[in-house]
Amino acid sequence: MLRFLKLTSLLIFLFMAFAVVSSSQKAFATCNKNPTLLYDGKTDKASSVIYHLRIRNNCSGAENFNIRVSELPSEPRNFQGNWKIENGATNTVFKKSVNGTESVEVTVARNTNIYQPDGNYYWVVINAAIASDSNYKDSISLVYIIVNKGQVSGIVYVDENNNGLDSKDTRLAGQTIKLDPQGANKENKTNNNGVYKFDNLKLNSDHTIRLTNINNCRYIVAGNNPKTGVNAGLYTNDVNFKLTNVNYRIFGTIYSDLNGDGDANDTGEGIYKRSVKISTPGIGKNATSDPATGEYVITNLHDIGEEQDVVLSGLRPGETVVDGATKITKIECGNKRINFYIVPSSSTFLYSIGGVIYVDDGDGVLNTAQDAPYTGAATVTATNIANNISSSTDSLDNSGRYAIQNIQNGNYRVSIRDLDENYTAITGTVNGVSINNGNRTGINFLVRTTGGTDNPSSGKWFQGVGGDMRVDTGLSNIIPSGMYFSTSDSLMQSGIVFASNPFTLGGDNTDKANENKWLVMNHKFAQSAIKTSYAQIRGNLVNGGVFKNNISIFGDDASPCGSGGPTCNLKSIAGGIYTADGNVTIDNSSEYNFRDNSDYIILIKGNLRINNNITVPRGSTALFSATGNITFGPNLTRADGIYSADNDVKIESGPDPDNTEQLIIQGSVIANAGKKGGAFISDRNLGADNGTRPGVQIIYRPDFILNAPELLRYRNYSFKEIAPNALPRD
């Protein structure tokens, strides 16, 4: 029979009475009844623990019995002094003759200072047998499992399939586990199977278990860490730490790079308009680029600390990739952007750009139904913005049509020159003409007769006051006689004009640039990105930790523009960062006034159209930055602020030039901030007043620069050598 009896929290008894009696035992026994071992209790003393036992003879006559104390599992090895029978003869062996139906007391003692091999518990076995059974072969036994310590163990693993611990999960070796308090303050490391174990703990004591050396770039602990209130029982198992992988991405954009310089910020860069495959052979994951955006993304990657190949495939014959189609990268605690720049074949995929040159009928507006075709001489040139390579034609038919052949994919600036003597261009340049695997038509131009003067009443033009004027993509802006492209007022002198060909102001460019003849030709921006572009502004705000405070202008009725969209009746708002994901049209019924002493940043992920006047008081600033176009409606007469469009800035005009008013922009205007081939396009036509007033006048506001938020400024530094003895001392 097998019975368990728990007498105290520290003592468990396992009684095993073997009723098997061999033939050899029967030869010496008076009767066939086995004796009985009884437990009479325990006494804790300073030096030892005493267990009181009794052996009872179940026969009617006297029997001689031997009693032995030993330990498991190496029975019958004696305890070599660790245990003793106090009222017996020879240490662990007690010999006694017991009369029939009587019992005798047996006392077993253990030295409490002896540490047991297992640490958590030990076994003590008391055997009783008839005297002739010297090997205790047919003895009866009383087995004690004496528990004196607790244990805590568990596994640290990565749940690869998100279903708990199973054979497919990764068990992590060498992970540091700390245990406290209860005076333990222990530290352990997981073995090769991810297992840790703490032994020799106070039984039933509570502990805190924590996983300490987590690689936060690779893993996230799912569940509590630390685990508190862990009770150390005899076997407290399965105190496991479940980890999950941190997922990263490899992403990027596929560009069509005509000159192979690998610079996606050049004006001429374009999206590669075909799907290609991007793969990671070492990981076995891949993605396909979006032909509309050129973007791709490979997800669910882990920081494994090893270099990986990222391979682009699926190119057409003759196409190559700048720096090779295989890029080597390493996922190191973050996502990775890898762009590819595809150089097209020089002998295939050539297209054309075509259109018509028209003669203005006097209203300064190109109207293909009303304006007559130009039949004189002209040269039309298409210049690749990325590599400055040009293709031209001087062949026009009787309908004013032209066609420039053998054009590769890319963004182009198309311009006209070498017109007949009595003609000048109203629309002399068209920027941002994109060729993407096809011909382009409808790139039309408008010219007018000069009548012997460069000051016709139908010429639309614009002007800057007090600030520098910078033109990177070519411009035809015919300035009337006696006027300047950049002029002065009572407070500010005219600025410097920076320009690139083709550039014409309708005469001697130097004379018409400004009264000081400050003109710098063929000087382009050195920066790879315009600092007012949407991406640059947003990046500065994110890096400065303030973008998180942005407010969406569309949302509910309490939002700055209400719950609708894209039309915005802008409410009176406090200074701050405002955003919109999509097109926005500001269309208030009257002039909108920003508040005093406030700074505003309005980021539009799309196009921005403004239909009403906007004023910004001195001491305040307002910056509008859009990823698309910014358009000023035909009825605007004033717009204060800094306006930056990644693409075009367009100024519309009313249907009747003689009743259209001048637009005054107090601040700054930046077109093509995203280097997408955008342009400043002014159609504001004042009719008879064009000879004396520009349709658009941009008046520099230095207070916008002085009062701009710190995050939007950048410093120029100067360095000078300092003598050693002039250095500051501690």
C-alpha cells in the first residue's frame, strides 16, 4: 500500500509497508504478521531534530527485530554520522527483542547543521525486519520526505508562432534572471534550453523574478516583467518569460535616374513607373514596387545583427542600377530606407514632346480656340532638368506645331527662343514636363507682337520688393520699360537676382534686374533639399519633439476647419502646428486675420488653395507648406505669410483684365521646394495697367524671419583660430 500524509508544512511522510514475506522469513518468524512502525512526533532541539518512532510486534510471541536508518536514493548507504538512533546500540542500526503484542520506542536524530545534497528536500528511510533478515530484504519501511527548501524555475523563450510555448519556439540561452527579495538576491542565467532555476529558497516565501539583459532591439517581453509575488514551493515551475520579436521594415523608392548620379533630390528625378521586385534572399522575403509611387516595403524583419542582401530584379534590357542592383544592409534597431536609381537604356524608350505656339489676341491668356497659330521662326528646346542635356527643334508647320524627338524618360523644362523680330514670348517657358514611358503633347506657348516696344499693355508680369529673387528653372518675365524685377521701397533696397538660363526679362537682363544691376547668372541652390519643403519642415518639428502636438484642421465641429473638407472656413485659432492629410481650400467669406504675437505652421499633405485675403500682424508669423500646389484665387488682393509649395505656385486672374486687381504678397513665396520640377506661374492680368503695375508684387517681410520659431531657423557659423592661452579654463 502507498499513502501520503502531510503532518506539517515542512514534513511529508510517505508510508510504504511491504507485506511481501519470503520463504526465508517464514522459517524464522513465530507468526506471519508483519510488525508495525509508528510515528510518535518530532522534537526540534538546538543541535538536532528528533523523530520518535515505535515498533510494535503483531505476533503473540517474542520476536527479535533489527531497525536501520538510511537515506534514498542510494539505499542502503548509511548517513555516516548525519543520522543516528539515540536509544540504539550501533549508530544507525538498532537491535531489539520485542515481546508479543508489545512495542518499543525508537528515537532517530539528525544534525540540523548538515546540508543535504539535493538542497530542497531529503529522504530518510527507517527499515524494520526480523533479526534473521540481515539484508532487510523483506523489511517494512517508513519513508520520510522532509522538505526544508523551496524552488523556482522557468523558461525564457521567443514565441515564434504566437501560441505559447511549443517545439517551434526559440529558447534563449545566457539570459540573466534576477531573484529578490527575502534576502536571496540571487542571479542566474538560462542554460542551452532556455531554463533557469533557483534552489535553496525559504519554503513558501514570496519573490520577485525579473529578466534583466533583454535585447530591446530584438525582443519585447509579453506579460509582466518583473513577475512579483512568486511563491517558492517544493516545485514552483513554469515561471516563464515569453518574448516576441520586434518587427522592422526595409523600404524605399525606385527612381528613374537619367544621368546616374543617384541624387533623388535633383529637380529632374522621377518615379520609375514600372513594378520591379525587391527581395532579401537571406531572409526569404520580398516585395513589389508600386508603379504609381515607386515605393516598396518589406515587413516583419528582425534585428539579427547580420548583414543582408537587398536585391532589385525585373529590369528591362539595357537598364542598369546605380551602384549595382544588390545593396548590403543590416537591420540594427530600426527600419532601413534603401532607394534604387535605375538608369534607362540609351538606345531604347525614346519619346517626343510637342505642342503649338499661339499669338495672343490681346487678353494675355492662352486660348487655343481664339488665339491664332504662330507661323514665324522659333526654336523650341527641351532641357532635361537632371542632367541639363537639351534637345531642340526649329521646325514649325503652318499651324505653329512643333515636335522634339528622341526624348528619354525624365522631367524637362521646355522653352522657346529665336522668335521673329517683332514677337516676344508671354509664356516662354513651361517647367515640369514629365516623360514617363510615353509622348507628351499639348505643351503650348503664347507669344505677342512687340509693336516696337517691350511694354505692351497685355503683358503679365510680377515683381519683388526688398528681397532677393531666385530663379533656378528658367523664367520669361517681361518687365516694362522703367520697371525692375526687384525694386526698392522707402524702407528696403532692392535685392539680388539669381537666375539660370533660359532667363529673359524682355531686354537687357542686367538692366532690368534692379536699379543696382545686381544679377548673378547660372547660380543654383547648393542644398540637396529646400529647407521650406514639407518634408524638411515636418522633419525639423519631429526632431525637435514638437510635431506630436500638431492639431488636425479637419475633425469635428470644434476643429479649426470643422468636420468637412476640403473646403475650410478657417476659425480664429491660437498659434501652433496644424496639419491636413489631403487638399485644403481656405474659403472664408471675408478677410482672415491671424492673432497678434503668435506663430503658425500649417502643413498640407496635398494642394492648398486660398480664396480670401489673409493678414498676419507684425510680431506674428505664418508658414504654409504643401506637398502639392499652392493656388491663389482670382479675387485675392493680399496674402501675408511664407508660402512654400513642393510643386507649383499659381496666381489666378479674373475673367476681365480691366477689372482685376493686383495681388500683394507680404512675405515669401517658394515654388518647387520639393525639387519636383515645379514653377511660379502668374496669370494675374491687369489689362491696360500691366505697363505700370505688376500683376503680383511680393514684398519682403524680414520680421517673419526674425520672429520665426527657433526650430525653423538654421545658423551660419564662422570659425577662427584661437591662441592656446585664449582658450577658456575650468
